[in-house]
Amino acid sequence: MKRRSIKLHHYFLLDINPVIRFLILSDTVLIGAAGLLGPIFALFIEEFIQGGNEAIAGLAAGIYLFTKSLMQIPVAHIIDKVRGEKDDFWLMFVFTLLIAFTPLLYLFINTPMQLYIVQFILGLFSAFTFPSYMAIFTRHIDKTKEGTEWGIYFTLTDLISAAFAAVGGYIAVSEGFPTLIISVVILSIIGALLLLPIKPYIKIFR
């Protein structure tokens, strides 16, 4: 009888081409870093933003999502028009690195307007990373393993998000939000640097 379950070594990324392997590793670390702060972000706003409340937290999240959603299609259109993958890679890497450093701004803001500006910046940067990441992932995914590799991506990122959400709450209580934000930045930088090993596999033409 043909085996239907996923073999264990797939979860350790041992039977996946290098581009997909490092894309998954990078996003696992980046999403884990975001998971440290994400679930308790409203508490950060309440504590450090003047007049911080549920309405400000909701508007801040809305600004991020609206900016990201509005800008993604124009960015994706530009990516598709330029031949080769070099533009995709450098957009993905540079803006992922910018996203990694952006949480440092949370250490210096204290008004709702400043928070909204930071959220706009994050949304804009994310609009450049998402289409380029997906474009490279789609082109390099192993044929006949599409479902498996997407399944591994979402399994690993969801698991790390769940684990880091609990860790983030503990760090915030025991060490404070500044330490938590620095932790987010350090992990995010590591996640961004994990994109560099795929550079030799990037196609000049497609």
C-alpha cells in the first residue's frame, strides 16, 4: 500500500531544494519573531502610547493591513514586468531587513500619530516583501511536492508562532517591553540573513 503520510525527514527540510528550504527557514524565524510581540501588541499600546486603548490598537492594525493590501498589486506588477529573479531577490532581502529594524521605532514613540506612521511604514515594507517572496517560492517549489512543501511551510510557521506567543508574554512580564522589542529585532535580522544562501540559485532570466 502506498504511504500517504508525510515522512518525518520532510519536517526537517532534508528532502527539499535549497531555495525552498531557506525561504521556509527565513519565514519561520521572521514569523516567530513577530509572534513574540503580536498577541500582546495591544498591551504595549495601552502602556506606552498616550491615551492608548482598543480603538487606537484597532486603527493601528488597520493602517498596516490597508497599506500592505493596497500596495501589493502595483509592486507585484513591477516584479512581473522585470525579467529575471534578481529584482525579486533584492526587493525581498532589502525590505525584509528594513522590516527587521523597524520595531526599534516602538522604543521612541509615545503618541498615536507616531504609532500610525510606524504602522504605515511596516505595511509599505511588507508590500514589497510578500509578492517577491511568493514569486520566488512559486518558481522554485519542487514539482509533485507542492502540497507537501506548502503544508510544511504553514505547519512550521504556525507552530513557531504558537510557541513564541507564549514566550513573548513571559519576556514582557519578566523583562519588560523594551527587552521584548530588542529580541524581536534580533530574531528578525537572523530571519532576513537566512535569505542570503538562496542568492546563488537565483535565475538571471526566466
